[in-house]
Amino acid sequence: MRHSFVSLLSDNGIPLEEISRLAGHSSTAVTELVYRKQIRPVLQGGAVVMDRIFKS
């Protein structure tokens, strides 16, 4: 259930900090370690945005 919860939040663009708080983790590092496959789209989305910002 927790993996589904994290996956659904991640798939719907909820920031990692919010997911971590809602999952009851002490830090985002715990969330990233335990749920790295589920949160990958959020992290990749951030990388795409940064690429767009710094593209020259």
C-alpha cells in the first residue's frame, strides 16, 4: 500500500518533500532510498526542466 501511495503521488507531480512528509519519513533521503523506482519520474521531470532552463 505504501509503494502504491508513493507511486500515485509521484505520478501526479507531488514534490518529493511533500511525499516524504506524507509517508512519515524523517527526510527526503529516506524516501529516495526506499522508493527510488516509484519517484524516478519526479526526479527525471526536474532534470528536464533544468535542461530547458539552462539550454543555450
